[in-house]
Amino acid sequence: GPGCVIEEGAVLGARNKLWMNVYVGPGTTIGDDNQIHMGAVIGHLPQDLAFKGGETFTKIGSRNTIREYVTIHRGTKEGTATEIGDDNFFMANAHIAHNCQVGNKVILVNLASLTGYCVIEDGAFLSGMVGLHQFTRVGKFAIISALSAVNKDVPPYMLCGGRPAVIQGLNVIGMRRAGFPPAVREDIKHAYKLLYRSGLNVSNALETIERECKTPEVRQLLDFVNASSRGICAGISGDAVDGGDESILPRKTLRASTQRESPAPL
């Protein structure tokens, strides 16, 4: 479109559509079949006081929809990159900061904001005006409700929200839509109850999950929690709202934060 700027050193694949006034910075690689709408800024300088210049990168896959005024900044340290996968949908005014890693089929609703070094795994859904602290991770098929402030990791498959954000249940609808078989959803539900509703501390809950839950999806949950450096979001307690074969959302009573050896919140 008119007014677009493609800087020297940027590489675009086939069948990309750029609406008017899109900016693509140097060191940016974009795959095929992306739709980039008006005013989007891709691969510009990081908003990081540690940035001292040098060659850094932005890497974007294929079939992404990047709506109006989305900003995606390149890496901070020499040779590093901000990386975006395939089939993502970033709505207007979403922000992806330097060195973020975003997987596939991720949805960022309007004004969702990722600060530096965040990791968003496949199938995650961040609602409008969600804000993530630096280095925060969001697991596969997790969903975060609007206006939430997230300062700890959100494990896979969880429903999360609040300021600060807490785990409120399982993303049952998302798992069903993604085609998770009932047996897998049941195994994830059991792992969720052990981690957030059993009264076990996190280490003991993880040991019990490893012993009792055998699906690859729960293995991914275990690996995610074990790899956490910030700790995982706390949970809420109360009687679960019945969701048929799965509990969807507990009634809200805030519990303590989940540090590795503290009692796991219910």
C-alpha cells in the first residue's frame, strides 16, 4: 500500500499484503501469506535502555494477521531476535516487545502488551489490555481475561485473570475446540486439581502428577512448571462450578502465591 517503508536488509516472502503506512525495519524476515494492516511497525528499535545499537533481528513466520498499529520490536542484544511463528492473529494496537518468542495460532486482542523476553506458547489467547511482566511465560492453550496484569508464569491449559492475575480454572472450551480427546482433558483436570486444589505444596503436587498422569499433554504441563524461574500464578479456592465432565471455574477466594515449596493454592 501507499506510504509503506521497507528498510534495506528486510526480507519478505511470497503473497504478503501490506496496507498503507506499514514500516518494516532492517533485519526483519517475514514468511509467506501474511496480512499486515495500516500503521503496523515491524522490526523497529527496541524500547530498552540496554540497547546500544548493533545488528538484531525480527523473524516472522507465515499466515499471520497483524492488524492496525501493532508494534513488534527487534531484539536488544547483538545477534538476538524477536520471533513470531505461524497463523497468529494480533489485533489492533497489540505490542510485542524485544526478544519475545510467540508460537503458533496465538491470539492477542486489542492493546494486549508483551514486555521484553516474554514467551507465548502455541494456542494461547490474551484478551484485551492484558499486560505481561518481563520474562513471563504463557503456556499452550492458556487463556487470560481482559485487563489482567500477569507477573508470574501461566501454566498450559489454564484460565487466568485478575490484577495480579491468578489461575481461575481450566480453559475447557479452548481444549474442546482444539480437539483434545475427553481422556486427555480428564488427565489435565486431574493434574490441575493436584496442583491447585489438593493442598499439596508445588513440589509434592508435581511428584504426584508425574506418578498419576501419563498423557503427553500433562508431561508438557510438568515440564513448563519445572522450567519456571518466576514461579507460576497463584490460584483461587472454593467449590468448583460444574462444567459437565470438567470443572470450569472455581468460586473466587484468593490464596497465597505459589512459590516452589509453599502450599499450592486451591
